Amino acid sequence: MENDELIQNMVFELRRGIISIAVLSLLGKEEYGYSLLKALSDQGLEVDQSTLYPLLRRLESQGLLQSDWRIVDEARPRRYYVISPQGREVLAQLKKEWASMTESMQKLLS
Amino acid sequence: MNLIEKYAAEVGKYLPSRNRADIEAEIRSTLEDMLEERAQAPNADREALTLQLLKEYGAPRKVAESYGAVQYLIGPRLYPIFEMVLKIVAAVLLGVGLLGFGVNAVRMDMAGPALVHALGKLFVDSFGGVMMAFGNIVLVFAVLERVLPLSDQKDLTDEWEPADLAKEQDPDRVKTSDLIAEIVFTVIFLALFNLYSQYVGIVIFNDNQWTFIPVLTEAFFRYMPWINLLWTLQIGLHVWLLRKGMWDVPTRLINLAFKLGSIGLAYAMLIGPAIIKVNTESLAGTSLAEVARELSPLSQFILVPFLIAMIIAPVVEIVQTVIYLVRRRSSVPFPVK
């Protein structure tokens, strides 16, 4: 296997690990699926829609997100997602874990 | 229906019905948002953009799979038992087929091209029956896949303990694979006796063709209501046990009652009129009559030991169960429920 492919796979795994935290942190305010994809992209996190939508469903079934279908500004119906109170608690804890992990990794890699 | 709607419906085909409509609506909404943004440029060709967008979004089945929508006819939990049952049935069919062929080959003194021809004809003639048997097995497992709860998948969850490997198996814990195999074989025999009883018999190679002679007599069919009742109740008990996961005193006592019923049935068949017989009268005047007359005593020779075994095996099981229940009762300080 070429190095490029190896690196690509590892980056994919890394990204998959952090995408839940990124989504939870962005959903402090309501977003619909496509706007969330763009928001993630604007932050430098390119996420495939086939990764994002199943993830949103999973987070909702775990009680970390809430969603409802709405028509805003006479546009087509869209499903809006927002973080739930339980999701906020989990996010706060995840942020601490993340800080600890990045600190450890910084030490390890320096 | 436009292309986006068709695409969402195509994804929906591979999704479970529970949340199909919801996921389809979300896919439609997202694709329309994406298309709206791309189509803002002047002179944009919406149709070409839609095609490009759908191509990027991915093959419908792959998109459905990303939602965890892989559906099984027979899932990984039942597959090993399914494979085992299939192998047993295949081995039995092959064994019976080859035995019948061997007897006929010796009887007719077949050799060379005649032997190959007869073997080839046997394979062709029995193909339909074999496929039917395998089809019924798949059907039974597909139903079990949907009836059995997921709670018996303890080994796939955190509840699984490596230390359990060293422990002696709890005698009250249901052996899932044994019960499933019993259910499948009971269903196979119920189907065989009720729907395909004409296929229970012997095959004779005569005048360059295989002839099938059914052997079940009218006396056998008089027992069918009792066989159906007993075996259906047994299947019901086994499904109940698979859902509960544990034997208890009431289920063991019900099982004992079924064993007693089986013994009674086998005894009645043993002392009553013959339940299998090669009907030589119907073959009178044909070239098969003599062969059938030769084989007639052979059928009783096989049946009697079989019925005796059908009496002895449940008796042994009843004795084992009673000993277990008595020991268990005396080893606990209060009666088990």
C-alpha cells in the first residue's frame, strides 16, 4: 500500500473520532443537515454526507440531539437539529477529555 | 417524480420500513439544498447538475448501508446453526439416495454405462425434492430470525464474561442451537408428513426408470392429528424457551408430558396395524410386483427397531429430568417456582 493511501486511511479514522465532538459543539444553535455540512467545511472539517446524516441520527437516538421538521422562510421542509440538555453535559465532559488528549499528544509529538 | 425523488425512493428500497420515510425526506431536502446552491450561476443546466450531484452522493445501496440498513434473511447469529442443519439434511438425503441406489445397483446387477445412466437419472429426478427441502429450511430460519429476540446475543455485548468459559454450563440455561435444530427438524417432518407424504417411500429402478412407491398406510394417517398436535405444542414450547433463555420447573414438567405423549404414540404404532407397508396389490400385474413383495418385510424390519428407540430415548430423558428435579429440590432451601 502506498504511503498516501495509508495516511489517507489514518486521517479518515482520526476525523471519524472527532466528528461527534465537532457536531455537538456546532449544534449549540439550530442547524439543518446541509448548513451543518457547510459549517463543518468552513471550519476545515470536510465531512461526507453519508457520514454526517447517520451520525446525526445516532446522536439523536442517544438523546444528545433533538430535531424537528420545519419550514422556514417559505423554503422546503428541513430537519433542524440542536443539542439537548444531556448533549451539553456530555459535550462539557468531552471537551475536558479532548484537552487532556491533545496535551498528552503535544508532549508525545514534541 | 423528478430525479431527486426517484433517487431518494431508490435509497428507501434498501432501508427498514420503520424510518424509511424520514430518511428519504431528509435525503431529498439535502439534495435540493445542494442543487439550489449549485444552480445559482447564470445559465446553469439543472438537469446536468442534478445528475452530477447524484453521482457524487453515491450509489443508493451504499447510501442506505451508511444508515446501518443491511438486512439479513438469515443473520450472523443463526447462520452457523443454519449451516449445520443444511449439512445434516444434505448428508441424510445423500446417504438415503446412495443407499437406495446401491441396493438397486446390486439387485439389477448394474455395471458400466447402465450404472452411470441410472445414477444420472437419480440426480435429475431427485433435484426438485432436494431444492424443496432446502427451501423449507431457509423459510424456517427466516421466520426464526424475525421471531427470536436479540437478548440471546449475550456474547456480543459487554455482559459477556471470559470467566464464564471456565464455568460449568448452567443446566437450566437453554442450549439455543439444540432447540433451534429441534424446531427446524420438527417443522421439516411436519411438512413432510402433512404436505409431501407421497414422497415417503422406496425407489426401485426397473425397466430403465426410477419408480417411487409410497409406503405410509392409512393407519399412519390416523395418528396424524396426534402427531400434529404434539409436535406443534413442542415447537411452541421451544420458541417460548428460546425467548426466556432458561428452563424452569413448569417448562420441564410440560416437556415431560410431551415425552410421555411421544412414548404413547410410538407404543400405539408398535402394537397397532402396520403404519408402513409396500402396497403390492396396487402393483399387481406390473413388473414391480415381485420386487415390492421382496422389499415388504424389509420395511417392518427397519420400522420396529426405530419405534422401540422412539420409546427408549424419551424414557431415558424422563428419568434424567426427574432425577435432576429431585436433586435440585433437595439442594435448595426453598422450593423452586
